[in-house]
Amino acid sequence: MQKDIEQNNGRERADKLPEWLELVRQHVNSLKFGTVQITVHDSRVTQIERVEKVRLDRPNPVLTR
């Protein structure tokens, strides 16, 4: 038991995930096509960006005239 406490000293425990990880999970789960980018400063996640792409199966007939 003491060894487990020492190994987790200063880190998030497996049963308590960090808030940023849940945010990343939500962004990834809500995308069909796109990217999720994580920005880190001083070993901390400081920003999460989501870029969503819309894929069209066929060309737009208005633009092909």
C-alpha cells in the first residue's frame, strides 16, 4: 500500500482522471472528421482546440456549372 502511495506522489491517480483528459475525450467523441490539438506549457495542459471538417460525398451541383 505504501508503495502505491509513493508511486502516485505528485501525479493524478488512475481512478481520478484529470479534468483536461475528460474534455479531450468529449471533443474526440463529438467529431466525425477533424482534429483535437492539446497545447502544453510547463508540463501542464493549457489549451485544447477542436477543428471539425465537413466532408461532402459528391460535388455541389451549383459549383460545377
